[in-house]
Amino acid sequence: MEAVTYSTLSSQETLRDPVAFYARLREREPLTTFMLGPMKIWVIATTYEETVSLMKDPRLVKDGRSVYQEGEAPEPLQQYMQQYGETLRLLTQNMLSADPPDHTRLRSLVSKAFTPRMIEQWHPRIQQITDELLDAVQGRGQMDLVADFAAPLPMTVISEMLGIPVEERAQFRTLTQALLHDLVIPGQESQAMAAGGTFIASIRKLLVAKREQPGDDLISGLLQVEEQGDRLSEDELVSMIWLLIVAGHETTVNLLSNGALALLQHPDQIRLLQQDPGLIPAAVEELLRFTAPVVFAGGRMAREDIPFHGQVIRKGEIVYISSVAADTDPQEFSDPEMLDITRQENRHIAFGKGIHSCLGAPLARLEGQIAFSTLLRRLPNLRLGCEPESLVWNSIHNLRSLKSLPVTF
């Protein structure tokens, strides 16, 4: 078995070239494990077909609380939940961490805001935000594409959709980063939970303000939403807003920065886009497949013992399914290790599959299409401002994110 540890998964080498790493696992060791705190995690890196099947497998659940009876969970897990359980509970009462029927109910209460038709109404505003960000840097001839463009664009969009005041957005971004980064780093759990507590308190304060003075925004709408006599509880509202803030910007930051880096390293693909801007939608799909903004398709817990590839995933054990391995499977994609923005068949799973497929996919696609088309139109001489080997990746195993991306133009 190939040695896989948290350090391996979050190393600069792995994050620099996840395609090669997860291809090796898919071919040699599709099922392996590592320890994350007190928990044993199974890493599944297998074919596209098996991955899609697993994502839809009802034996793998999102809500781990449904797996164990009271007091039945292993002692290390019980201790972890006693220490951090209340914060984790408040951050996971949303559709991403739920199974039917709760998942069905929660998703239906927010889904109307993220239909392609509703998202298309944001097209002019997203274009305006994109242009304003480039206006601010165009005269400098250089920028950090992460800090100056890829991060503020989706954060501004989701903040305006939700109705988060301008003065609070920077704090929400900082807390999001602390939670996402520290929660999965051994020994950093306390810092993550502290950030989570501050995040929850900030959302509760925001809810009070929206109740007193509702606006034409998604949070105000969620406070009033009713579907077949149902509505969100206070705790569900807090958790849903946390999810929408995080899912509404963090992975899109990675798409924009990782995608820009991939294009800059493949100037032939940039030339194709400049010659034919109509290729932009296909390019975004290929960048989603090729650049791995999200490495794993969310954690799941085995509801029962599951035999797989000669081993057994035991009841209560956690499974991480690699979308990278599936999206570079040569049985599904021709020349999968090549970036090809003219790719015709591209059924990537960057947004997941099944009932947990990403609700915000139409928004991420639109932001990607506007961002890349505007970048290449307004900055036709865009170049990488450093050696690729000097770029630093955030050392977390489940999100592939650059600390910075210096560019010149």
C-alpha cells in the first residue's frame, strides 16, 4: 500500500500536481487510509464510473449522527464531539451535511435562488464587479491575482446576494479561511472552533438586523421563506448562511486562480480563447475538470460495513472520494492529463453528482465565464510574474488553493 498521510495529501508536491498523485492511487491503490485527529479516513481514488456510483450510494451518508445510537460511537470520536460538538452541530445543520428527508427539505427552501434563470439576472452586476476590480489594478501593470481579483470577485457577489454589509465582508472572509484551513490541520482544531464561534455570533447578529430591517436579499428571503408550511429554524438559518458564504465563494476563488495559472502555463490555450471567445463556456468546464478546485467530494460516513476493492470500510468510518482521480480517468476522458479547452465530452464531477451536486454551480460557471473572458480581453498580455516552482499552495488536503498568484500585464 502506498503510504498516505495527512502530510502527503497536503504537501506542496501533491497540490502542485494532484493529477499525477491521484492517478497513481487510482492505478495502484484505489483504497487507502490516513488519520485525521482521532478519525480514520478512507481515501477512495478510483475510476469515474465507480466514483459516481459511490457518490450516489445510500450506504454512505452525510449526517454521521444517524449512524450511531446514543453512546455507541468510538471513544475518540465521542471525546472530539464533547469538546467541539456544539459548534460543529451549528455549522452542519445544512443541506450539505444532511440526508433525505432533511436534505430534501433544506435544499428546497433555498434552491429557487440558484436556478440558472435567477443567476442569469446577476450577469450585469458580476460584469460590473469584474471590471471595477480590473480598473483598480490596470494602471499598475501587475497584481496578485488571488488577493486583487480571484478572492474579492466571488466574495463580493455572494455577499451582495445574501445582503452582508460591506464593512463585515472582510471578517467573514478571514473567519471562513480560518475555519476551512485550521479545522483539517491536526492540532489546530481549537483555533478553528474559536473562529467558528465568532462566525456563528456574527451571523446571529446579522439575522437580528435583517429581522428589524429586511431587504431585497437572500438572508431576508430565508427569514420569510415558506415551502409547504415549512421554514428554517434559527439554527438551520445560521448553518445555511455559513454554507452559502463558504460554498458561494471559496471554491470559486480556486477555480479563478487555479484556472488562470493553468491557462498561463498553456499559452496555446489562451491564444485559442483570444481567437474564439465563444470557447469560454467549454474552457470553464475544462478548467473545472483539470485544475481540481475541490480535491474530494465531501466527507461521508459508512452506515454499514461496505466491501470495496478487497477491503472493508467499517460502519462509522469516514470516506473521502477523490474527484481528481475520477476526472482524470482515461476510461472516461481522452488524454485526461492534457488541458484541452475544445474538449467535447466533458462530464466532469467538479460539482459532484447525485442529490448533493452543487446548488451553486450555475453561479460559479457564470462567474468563471465572465472573469476569464474579461481578463483575457482587458489584459491581453497577461503573464505569470514568478517562476511556477515558487508558488505556494495552502497546505490543506481537500481544497487546492494558492496563497498568491503574481501576474504582470
